[in-house]
Amino acid sequence: MKEERALIKDYLDSFLTNVDPLALMSVEENVPDDMRAGEVDEEGWVNWKLIPSTIADEEIRELEAEFSISFPPLLKALLQTYHYIDLHFNNVKEEDGYKGDCQFIEMPAMSSEDRLSNYRFLLQSWEPLLAAGYVPFTECEDSQGPVCFDTLRMDEDGDCPVIWILHDYLHELGEDGSRVRANVLPYVNDIFASFREMIMTLCSLRNTEEQKED
């Protein structure tokens, strides 16, 4: 796990040195005192900073046990590297749109006060997918649908392909329909072959002309 945390730290540190400074601001109620990097402005916004994560192994195990799941090692490493307010990744732009038809991915907020509560809420919201082998860990494009690990295609290192599903299709299927993999599979969009590939790819993107909106 030490190597995984070092990898996450290196990639996140590099990524966050290149983001728009506005991405490191949030409304004051979202930012605990220990994560503030300045004073609250006249409009109620404040800069935030990463702080070392205080998420314990036991907290992760409890969340996994609650839903009978197992997170890939690199996601566990992310949870135990930093507390953050907003972790927004623009996706790879291709000739015909965005990789996996997903423009951006925004990880659940994990402040020192939120801890794993937003990850728990996401799992509760899309719990039927667990029976189909899909473990939600974030959402695509302003809550357009869950981004999941496809656990039935897990590799020998415990990593999984990253996919997403438009919420409209899941609502049409309903809770019972979403529990059946054969029902969900036609609506699955593959994004990355693994979480490792996702982190390494998205953290390496720069605000180049190729990644900007036309």
C-alpha cells in the first residue's frame, strides 16, 4: 500500500499544481477550518488546501463490509493520501467527443469532516448495481450517471475497468432491473481499462488546446 500511496501523491501533487486556482475555492460551509488556505471573501468563498488523510484502514473495511464489496488498492490509497474538497478531472478529448463519452469525472468530496460519507451516499444511491458486479465510486458530468468499477473483470492486482452508465437508462430499468448484469450491460460505457490508468491519464492531462472546449 505504501507504493500505491506514493504513486497517488505524486500524481495528485503534479495535477493540482496545474489546475485553475478557482478550482481550489469553495463556499465556506464546505471547507473545515483545518483545510482553509486563507480568509473567507466577501462572497462567502475561501481557498482550500489538501491535508494528509486521516482515514483509517478500519473505516475503509467497515464501508466495504457494509456493502459486501472490495475497493481496488489504488482507490484505497487515494482515500488515505489526502483530504480534498473538490477533485475534478477533465477527460481525454477525442475526435468524436470524449473518451467513453464522458466529458469529466468529479470524485466525491472527502474533507476532514465529510470523511467517507459521500462515498457511502453514492453506494447507497446506486446499490442495485452491486448485484450486477458494478461498484459505484463517483459520477460523470454533473451527476449524469454513476462511474463504477466492473468487479467481474477484476485483474490479478485487484484493479478493475472503469465504466459509467447514464442514469436515464438505470431509472428505466428500475431497482430490480439494475440488479441484473445482462440488463445493464447494453448501456455500459467503458472509459478506462483500470483505475490506475484513469489516475495516471487524467492527472497527466494539461490544459492544452487539445483539451479545451472548441
